[in-house]
Amino acid sequence: MSKQPAPESIDAYLAPLPAGTREILETVRGIVREEVSGATETIAYQMPAFRVERVFFYFAAFKKHLGIYPPVEGDEDLLKQLAPYLGPKGNLKFPFEEPIPYELIRRVVRALAKQYARR
């Protein structure tokens, strides 16, 4: 079994994805750029990521869902709204077969930037 090389950029990660999936990830990418000025793009753990001093937001396409990492902590109202999307370790899974809740993801971006961007 051959292992594919890690993508060197978010553009390289997105390029081979199906058009619909790529569009969803591009929208998430745009949300991060809008919400966290000064964040820089990177690849970490072979996933698209954003950093301000340190990585605070990872996202990836899987066969049936969009994954967002790391888990959100501390905002009880936001966590209640995220409950249907929580994975077993607190990471988020947004099924591609359902409408993607971009405004909720926008709140996640802000929360993760506050939690992890600078420490």
C-alpha cells in the first residue's frame, strides 16, 4: 500500500477533492480568514490548518463529513448547539448529506481562536 505524500499547502489539499466537497472546505477557509485577521495557513497532521503563534484550527474532508479540530471548550451555549455534531473525542463532524451550518462554524472559529491561538 503506497502512502500519499502530505500536501504542501491548503490549495494542494483541496485540488483533488470533488467539487462539492472542495466548495464546502473553501467556504470554511474563507470564514477563518474573515474571523481571524492575521491567521496564516499551514498544513498540520496532513490537514489544512490555521495558526496565530500556534495552530488553533484544523479542518479536513472525510468520505461523509467535514471534520473540525480541536474540541471547543468552555462555552456552554455553543457546546449545546454543537451537540449533534460532536464526535467521541469532542471533535466536530458535519455530515455532507446535511446543510453545513456555516454560521455555527463561524462561532467555532472564534471560540477556537480564543482558546488556542495564543498561549
